[in-house]
Amino acid sequence: MNVLKEGKLWLLLLLGAATQLTPLSSETSLQWLLFVGKFHPMLVHFPLGLWVATALVLWVGLRSPALVIEPWLRGGTKASFWSGFFTFLTGLMLYFSGTYGEEIVPHMLAAWVFLVSLFVFDVVLEKGVGMKKMGWLALVVTGMMGYAGHLGGVITHGDLFESLPWEVQATTETSEEGTVLENHQDDRSVFTAAVYPILDDKCLLCHADRRARAELTMTTEAAILKGGVSGAAMIAGQAEASMLIQRIQLPEDDPLHMPLTEPFVTPDEEAFLIWWINEGLNKKIYEIPVQFASFIQPMTE
Ligand code: HEC
């Protein structure tokens, strides 16, 4: 092995070790990590595209052995590796920012294995073992890429398989069962009937289930009280001291303003959320002051 190869191996081991570190939580480093991490979703297309192109070259070469494809293979493999390497670094920044939950870990490890498989492909290619064998190895690399890519996709767009028509059907059926029971007496809590719908619109995209940014889940009052990486997101009776309200009240161009993306919380909604934290926790909807009554959503059948 030449020096360059060994260097790469060390880099890979270093990346692997980095995946074992724990996320940071200091405010200024967070901004930097999130900034660098912003490039991840864009960069990720390079290794994917470059590797697909490289695999295609190999496929063409296997079908027409007369073609000289080795230089293209070498170049393609190296380009895939290095673009993958830098993409991985930006992904690590997102991991270190701590704004993603545990779901990021399998994606990160799979991406690392993909990089390692590219490295192995490169080493074997230099050895010159014949194109047939390279073909099989390319399948393994492609499989790893597909798997890592799938796990990454789950983080950004949710699990594709969950949106299969029959899966969606199953979830709606179970949630319907829950509402039928309470259909005739409206003693829903303030949270369920009025607060949740607002959060659902404005916050839950990033603060529920598998996308709990900063590990903050906002689907129940208890979860919001518990909070995320920086502790309680609200303090009962103290709306102005609650992070949830403070973040909403930041100027819209402040990077910490919540929600990160539109639609933003309207002044009326903000006033209602403030009342809810100050006085409305654990209350029933008939205790909502009239000026906020319009926030009560009709019961769904
Ligand atoms: C588009 C995604 C997105 C939306 C929508 C969103 N957030 Fe966030 N939120 C984040 C990210 C990313 C972080 C972590 C980075 C940060 O602290 O700014 C975060 C962090 C937070 C935190 C700090 C948690 C902690 O423990 O550090 C609070 C509080 C918060 N969000 C409240 C809200 C509220 C309230 C809404 C809805 C009005 C909302 N967020 C909507 C992405 C989002």
C-alpha cells in the first residue's frame, strides 16, 4: 500500500471514531455546526451521482470488454470517495449539533461503511483482479450506498414505506377508534382541542417522533414540560420565562427564531399560547376565555 492509501485508511478510522463522540450543546458552536451542516443535503448528491456513474461505466465495460474503462473507473472511484468524505464531514457537523435524535446514528454508520466499501473497491481496483470481480464488489458498494441513502431519506422525508396506501389506511383506522368514544361529550383538554392543532401546524414537523429536533417532542404537555437538550421548553405559570415562547418572540430573521420555517405563529396564536402556559395547563376547554374560543377545533368524527 502506498502512502496515500494509508493516509485514507487513517482518515476513515478517524471518521469512524468521531461517530462515537457525543453531540455538543454550546450555543455558538451550535450555530457553526448547523451552518456547515446546511450543505449536507446538497453535497450528498455528489457521491451518489458519481458512484452511480462509475458503476455504469463498469457495467458498460463488462458488456464490451474491448473498451478501456480503467482510467474512468479509477477517477470515478476516487471522486466518489472524496465527495463522500466531505459530505460525511458535513453530516458529522449535524450529528454534533445534537439537533437530530438517535435516528441519525444508523444513517451515519451506514454512510461510514459505504465510504469504507469505496476505499476497499479502490484498493482492489489498483490490484487489478479482473472486471468480473469488480462487478460483484460494485454491487456491494451500491447496496451500501442505497441503504445509507435510504436511512438518510427517512430523516429528511420520513419513512417512504409508511406512506404506502395500506399503511396510511391502517393508521387512520386506529386513530378513528380513539375519537369515537368521546364523541358525545366534549370534555377535551385545552391542549388536545386547541393547542395541539396550532403546534401541529407550526412545530410538529420538526418536534415530533422521529424528527425531534434538539430532542424536543411537543406532542403532549408532559413532553413539552420535560423539554429537549436545553431542558424544559416551558415552565407552568411562567410563559415569558418559557423557551417555547421566547423562541417564538425572537425576530424572524434570528437563526434561533421558531419555527425555523414558515408558517410562523400569528400574534393571536402567541397570545393564546401564553395564556395556556400561564393558566391553561391541564384545563378543560370550557375554561378557555371567550377571546380564545375560536382556537377550539371541532371534534373530528
Ligand atoms: C423546520 C424545523 C422546525 C420547526 C418547524 C420548529 N422547530 Fe424548533 N427547533 C428546530 C431545530 C433544528 C432546533 C435545534 C436548533 C435550535 O435550538 O435552534 C429547534 C429547537 C427548538 C427549541 C429549543 C429546544 C432545546 O431544548 O434546545 C425550542 C424551545 C423550539 N425549537 C420550539 C419550537 C416551537 C415552539 C416551534 C413551533 C412554533 C418550533 N420549534 C418549530 C427546528 C424546528
